[in-house]
Amino acid sequence: MGTEFHGITKDEMKFGDSLNFIRYQVYNLCKEADVILTVAPEGDFDSLCYLASDYNNIRHKVIDLGLLLSPRKDGNPIALKYLSYSLLQTNIQSEVHSSLSDCLATLKLFHLAPNFIMKRFQDARKRGSVARRKNLFGYLYEPCKEISYSLKTFSSQREYWPLELLNIHERRKKKRKRIFSEIEFVEPVNGRFIVP
């Protein structure tokens, strides 16, 4: 299960609720919610062993900030750790993964520009959903020029991401990763998104 990477141990789960009960509770909360803020929701819902049809029933509420705020030309998401570090000036990475830290960072990112985010989400919903992975549907977003601007501005203070943000393979190779890349990111535009 890889619990050592997610901050949960077998001892902590020993007297907890069953996965079936938790799955049921989470699904009911999602059905009742107006909006579900997340980053990379497919992995979260996949971990709960939801059927694709269950996920697709609530997908119209799911705002994937990793995709919505991504400045990448190729349409791939930007990781929460990079958004948090550059926009919130906080490092959510440590030895143990904390879902609570991820949740709080996602909420703080949303609160930087809620109207901007909701407008991009509504525009994507109007265009319709597309298949993402494992028969799950999601929305396509234009690359976020405002986040590209934020990252370009942030890169004037620091050219490379700190090593602790990089994955283990990149750290082993002592590979440096630029914060802003004109090759990877869309042309920056100063917009309504807050630049720290």
C-alpha cells in the first residue's frame, strides 16, 4: 500500500473504519458538495477504488487546480508542491506526506483568486469533458498565462526549484530544474491572478 509515503501506518489503521465504509462516506460527501477542490483527483478517487461511473457522476463538481492553473503548453498539470512553493511561499514537502498539508495548500491557492478560478472552471465545463485516464472524464483547460507570469516573476528571485521539491530520481542525479521555462510554459501575461 505504500503507507510509509503517505503518513499512515498499519497500527493507525488497525482499529479504524473499513475502506468500504470510508469509501461510502466520502462518496456521499462528494455527491452533496457544491464544488470539490483537488489536485490530481484521479489518483485520490482511484485509491478509494471507485468505479469510473461513480467518479464520472461527480466530475462536474471537481476542480483540478493542477490542471486549471497549469502554464504548461503540453496540457500536463503542475504539481501542488510547485504551486505552493511559488505562490504561497511554503514547502509542503517533508519526509512524510501529509494529506492535511495538501488540503490546506489547495484551499489557500483557491483563496488567492477564487473568481478567476471559478471563471476558468465554468468556461471549461461549457466546452465539455474529455477522457483523462482509466475511463475517467475531466476538463481541458487552456494553459494559464497568469501562472506562467507568476512563475516567471518568481524565477527572477530564484532560478531553480529547491532539491527537496524534486522527486527521488531527480535528487539522485543531482538534476537541477528551472522554475520558469519558455520552452515548457505558455507566454506569460500579467493578469488577475495574485503574484506574491
